[in-house]
Amino acid sequence: MSTVETLTWAALLLPLIGAVINGVGFKLWKGKTAGVIGTFFLFASFVCAVIAAVTLKGLGAEEQQFTSAAWDYAATLGVDAQLSLLIDPLALYMTLVVTGVSSLIHLYSVAYMDSDEGYVRFFAYLNFFVFSMLVLVLAGNFLILIVGWAFVGAASYMLISFWYRRKTATNAGIKAFVINVLGDVGLVLGTYFIFKGTGSLDFLTVFEEIETGAAFAATNDGDLVAGCLLLLVGAFAKSAQVPLHTWLPDAMEGPTPVSSLIHAATMVTAGVYLIARMWPLFEQAPAAADVGAVIGCATLFIAATIALTQTDLKRVIAYSTMSQIGYMVMAVCSGAYVAGLFHLMTHAFFKALLFMAAGSVIAAMANVQNLDKMGGFRKSMPFTFGCFIVGGLALAGVPPFSGFFSKDEILAYVEARHGWHVGLAVVGYVAAFMTAVYTFRLIFRAFLGEPVKEARELEAGHMAHGEHVNPANGEPEDTHVGFPGPEHHIAERAPEMKGAMGVLAFLAIIAGALQIPFVTHAVDTFLEPTFEGSVYFEDLHPSDTMTIIGMVIGTVLALSGIALAYHLWVRRPDIPPMLIARFRPLYSLSFHKWWFDELIDAVIVRPSAWFGRFCNEQVERIVINGVLTGGTTGIVKGASTAVRGLQSGLLRAYIALLAVGTVAVILYFLVA
């Protein structure tokens, strides 16, 4: 086994070891021991990934993509799937992002979750989640991919419903699990169509079959399009794309580090990775890729409109995640693979930072997340405010922050497809303007204006300790029904939190330097061996003029959005209520999240519940219990009664019956 293989396997297994140690020894670890253990194994995994990536890039281009197999995972009925990893630049790129950001989230959690009674359990879950995500991104065949996909869904359920005594948290976990299982079904069925056409589950074999024309030789082959569309169902469920997105905002019921982990670099990016990994399939099935591009564009626009009116601090950031993932999906489905993955990386930095900063504010508010109850935290929480500004500028796409370079690169490449793709780019620019507005609406409302009671107490050196509240609306909860939330920490007083947020803020500022138009192409160079021969490197080249024009437009829109937010929520806070009254239907559409939850409830949930009740009350009671079960038992009971009637107890009757039977048998054989 080569050095790269050894290091990659180590990067995969170290988080699992951390999860097992914390899970088995949960009664032994006191204080922050479990947090230190979990964080150590994640940092060790990240170090292994870094060394593996550097070593891999030292090899020749043709040696940078290979499979490392441990043993046969399944071998029956023509299926030969090994427990194998596909090691190439894309796999290690994703491993670096996942382990790097997750390590910082673990470090942040060491302090943030310190007073939680489920502290050890939390880090066991967190380590297992990262292991599951690494199984997904390192899988060498469809079977292992499905295993990792399912593991991630199970781990996300455990983390979202971590505060299981709170009914809203368990409901959110179940909702996320059910929608993700729907995506799992799509992934499995899509795998069937691909296996049917290629006869293999191994990624490299499948790609070679398609490249040589041995399988799916015709463009938009029916089976291949069906397989790719079903893969998109899996991607849309995991990456919260319309209409399978409703689980994502509800996932805010989990602890803030969970929100940061799921919505930054891990679970929600799985769909983007899947599409990028399957690029040979989607380039041979452009009809499916076009569907993905349109859905991604619709998602980025719809999520941006919803975020404009939400009042829950974490849900605003969650909808921004949904919107930014829409940009990535639109990019990879339009052939801009590296641009989408570059945005995946920069988004991981600034979105994890924003969630961490939000957690600091929520801790200062004694677990209240309602923006209407916040204000004036700028002086009492200067470090958190600074991190929010950095993350907000990166999210809004203001130069020279990282989000500016990655988002503009996506729009430039999508526009370069010409035709109807230009319309997608235009919608992307409109959503970029809305992104700047809702991001700084959040920042200005939380940090500027008249300080609220909690901000004044914090400035005086005291932390607010309110009642146990529902974090969604700030209203007191019945502690017998709700979960008595722990006292969390703020970044200003926790070195671990400040360290993690500081690193992410630095990365959010400088990461864009990896891919500056006309200057640097580090991400292109790193990922080229994976996407060699793709439309991205062969045909898709934005013109220099449009690249510059796009950057100017993006900058103007971002700054204009910030200026508008400042005018509406700082200088003239009386205007938003008037706008709400004047445009009530549009406001209701946004505030009620385009009524997706209500629509799904009316079309799917209620009919399914009615059908279940009908089956239980009518089919089971009448048909199963009455006709089938009752009829069968009646026949058996009647037969047994008849047989009992023949048991007279008289010996001569039995002898006579035996004689008659014997004669009958003899006559049968004589006649036959």
C-alpha cells in the first residue's frame, strides 16, 4: 500500500476511532475530555489528508486517480463490489474541506457545549458524522457510496434531534431523516440503471465504459437519463434543493455547532459532490444536467426571497445556505465543475463562521434566536461583530473577500454556456443582490441600534440568564415538555471559540486568492486530473470582457444591497413596516416560505395519513382480521370440532373404522 493510500485510509478511520472511544467510554470522561478526544482525532485526520494531498500532487497526472481496495464487500449474482476508496484530487479536496472545517467546529464545540449534559454523546455523534461524510466522498463504487449516504442521513438525524426532550427537535430530526430516505431511494434506483447499462458498480470502470462508448453510446440514452435524474433526486434531498428542501430550516433545532457542521462543509454539499463526481454521466446525459441547472437556479432565487423576511437568526443563515448550494448545483450541472467546487470551499469557511458567530449571539441572548428581540451588541461583543462582518462581506460577494471570487466565477462560467443559460446567470445576479440585503439586514438588526437588556448586561460584565425558552420565538417553554437548554458561551470569553472563529475569518478573507481571474488558478490546477477531458477544461471559457463586466456587476450589486439594508434598517427603520403593509401578498409569500410546507402537508402528508388510517381501520380490521384471519380460524375451528365428534372413545368403533380403511386401500390398488 502506497503512502497516499495509507494516509487516506487513516484520514477516514481516525474520526471513527474518536467516535468509538467517546461512545464506549462515555461514563469515564469528565470535564472537556470528550471534546479534546474528538477534536484531536479530527485534527489528526486533517493532517493526514494534507500530507496525502501534497504527496498525490507530487505524482504524475496519470497516477493521480486510482482505487485502493481493502477486501470484497459483496460478490454475488454478477455484482462485484469491493470495500474500496477512489483516491484522486477531487476526493482529497473534499476530504481536506470536510476534515479542516469540521476540526474547527469541534474546537468551537469544546467550549460552546461545555455545560450540556449530553457533552460526551455530542462528540461521539459529531465524530461519527464526519466519518460518514468521509465514507461518502472517498467511496470507490456505488455500493460504498450508498452506505456512506445512508450513514450521513442517520448521523444527521441523531445530531438534529440531539436535544431529544424537545419535541420540535425530534420532529425536525424525523423530517430530515424521511426526506433524506426519499433521496436514498433515488440514489439506489439511479445506481440500478447505471449498473444495468455498464455491468459494474466501480466508478472508474463505469466512467471508462462511457468514455469508450461501450455503454450508453448515444447521447441522452433513456436509461442513462433516468439514472442521472434519479441521482439528482438523491442530490436534491441531501443538498436541500427545491422541492426537497423543507428539512433544512427545521434542522436549526439542533445545537449551533450542528448547524455549522451540516450547513457549511459536509452534508448539504454531498449533492454537489455527487454531481461533480458523476460528470462523465451527466455530460453524456445533458437533458438530466439541464434539469439540475434549472432546479439549482430556482432554489437559489426562492431561498433568497425567503431569507429577506425571516426573523429567526439561524434560519436566515440556513436559507442563505440553501441559496448558495443552489449556485453550486447550477454550476456543476452547467459544466462549471471547478467553479462550483471552489464556491463549495469558500462557502464552507464563511458559512461556518456565520453560524459560529450566531451561536455566540444566541448564547448572549440566553438561547433566544428571534431577531426582533435583538439589537445593540456591537460594543458588548466586538469580536463576534467583527466575525459577522467578515462572514457577511464574503457571503454578499464584496471584493476582496473569498465569496466574491467564487460566486462571480460561477456566474461567468454559466453565462459562457450562452443560450438559455444566460437567463440562469441573470437570476444569479438578482439573487446576489438579495443576498447582500438579507445578510446585512441580519447584521444591522442584531448589532446596531439601541442595545437590548442582554447587550447592556453583557457590556456591564454580566451574562443574561433567562427562562428556558423556545429558541425559535423566544417564548418561555414548559420544562416538562421542552428541553431545559444549557448555558452556552460567547466567543469573547471562550478561547477555543475565538480561535476557531479567527481561523475561519482569516480563511474567508484570503481563500479567494487561490482562484483570482487572470492571476491565480490553484484550484483549477489541483482538480484538473479529475476533470480532464470535461467540458470545463475543453470548451467552457468565459471571455475576458465578460469576466471583468461580471465582476463589476457583482461588486455594484453587493454594495448596493448593503447600502439598501443600511437605509431600511438603520437610517429609516420606519420604512420596512410600510413596505410590508403595501406589499402584503409578496411579504406573505416570503414569510410563509412560499407555502412549501403547507403544500407538502396538503398533497402528501394528509393523504398519506388518511390512507394509513383507512388501512388500519377498514382493511386490517375487516379484511385482515375479519375475512382472512377470522375465516381461516373459523375453518380450522370447524374442522377440529368435526374431528372431535368422531372421537367416541369406543374401541369397537375404532376397529371398524380401521377395517373399513384397510378394505378401501386394498380395493383402490386392485382397481388401479
